[in-house]
Amino acid sequence: MSKQYAIGIDVGGTKIAAGLVDRAGQILCRYTTRAHAQQQPSFVIETIVQTYRAILHQSGIDPAQISAVGLGFPGNTNARTGLVLGSSNLPAWDHFPLRDTVAAQVGLPVMLENDANLCALGEHRFGAGRGTQHMCYVTFSTGYGIGMIINGQLYAGHTGTAGELGHVVINIGGPPCSCGKLGCIMAYASGIGISRMVYEKVDAGVETLLREQLPAPGQRVAAETVALAAQQGDPVASEILRVAGYYAGVGLSMIVQILNPEVIVIGGGLVNIGPLVWEPALAAMHEHTQPELWDSVRIMPWQLGDDLGILGAAANVFAEIE
């Protein structure tokens, strides 16, 4: 029987999304859960396996028709060894053998990869990066990172951790990042960074609409909450989004200067906020890029949207088979 399908599972900081995908990039059925958020590895693994079984149940597909399970994870991964080295978005991962643990429970081959790398593969195969040889995908969401396509192939580096741009230190001695360092790009340009800045302002006693909209203690402030306050005229919310966008744009300038791609595709939930972050991001990229390189790259929004993680995980499976 021909193995014409892949199951793509995208593990995010706040949700797990999965789908049954064919080689043309069509998602034939999908499943989403948020049960794993803020949970320990054992619970996350259990949720991944439940997600896989839900896809099988919904689709009625024979597992013999599935080539493999593509698994995207938000953190440092080593695809060759199948290890999660660590994650700043999910707690308590340290050189964990996620690939083999999941494969033993689902009974199919599993291909593990960093989520931003898979997004790059998805947009390159099915979306905005089709036909390019040198492309970067920037995830601007709970975290901030890049996936790189060089000479038409995913570049993951020596230990699989290439592209951790969000954890490049840009402000020496700056605010704490979730990775444990100080002053990383992601301390500003991410959902985590936006929430950090909200709490910083509220704790400092600054007057803002956000003070009345804080979630339960210890939980992140949603970027959508900040965007709504900004739209209602709250200057503190507007400034937080401007800062997040500005640092995202500094990251874009680094990509242009170092990698010289044809296209940078930007995706993730924070893109949906629109001009409040887009405009300062593009301005910062322009400010920090050599004039000779201003016209060397096209900046494009993602085409595959919320399905990108699923499609990228499946694209990784199909690329390996081919």
C-alpha cells in the first residue's frame, strides 16, 4: 500500500495542532488542543500521543498509509539524535529523547525538528518561499526565531540549533529572557517579551488600561489584550508594541546582513496585530541595514497562516522520503 500521507504535529507554547497531510499540501483533517500548556514533559508527551490518535480516529486512515509523523517543537532540538535540548517556552526539557519516546508509543517513524525550521520548510515547499534558493522564515509569536533555507535545503547547523536568533543578546545587561540570559531579542520581540514589558510597567505604577486586564497571577498577558488597549488609545500599550516591533526589525536587519536571502517570510500570531508592530519592525530593519542591501531582499507575510506548523512538519517527512 502506498504511503502517501504524513501526520504533522506542531507543538507550540500554548497549543498543539495536528493534521493529516497529503503530498500536495492538503490538510485532510485536523485536531487542536491546549491541554499541555505550562505542563511537564510527561504530560506534553501524553497529549502528543492523544493528538496522533485523534487524527487517526477522525480520518479513519490506515496507519500503513502514513509515511511518518513530523513533529515540530518550540526550542533547541537535534534532529539527528531526536533530542530536545531545551525549551524556553515549555518547562523542564533537558536533552530529552522526544523523537524515540513518541515513536515507541505511536508505532510509526517520527521526525523531530525545531518549529521555526519546519515553518521554513513549509513556506518553502507550499507557500511564500516556493521557487527560492535562499529564504528565511521568521516566527514572531510566543517566541522569536528563524528557519533558514540555503541552496534550497534546510540549514540546521552542527547540533541542530542554528536559527536561535531570538536568543542573541542585543542589550548587554538588559532584561531577563526566558532562556536565562539577559537582554536577548526575544526579551522584547515575542509574546513572552510583550507580557514581560506589561508587568514591568504595571509594577512600576505606570497608569495604563492594562492594569485592569491582567490575567491570573503568573500567567502571560496576551498580545491581543495589549493590541486592544493600544487601539483604545492607551499610550503604554502602543509603546510596548512599538518596542516589540522595533526589536523584531533589528533581528530582520541581522538576517539581511549575515545571510543575504532572496526572501524573508514573517509569520506567527504577532503578525496579525498589523501596523502597530509591522511599521516599527520595517523601520528598524531599514535603520540597521546597510543602504547597499536595502533592495536585496523581499519581505513577505506568511501564506500558510495557522496551518504552517502542520504543513512544515509534513514537508519535512516528504522531503526525507524524496
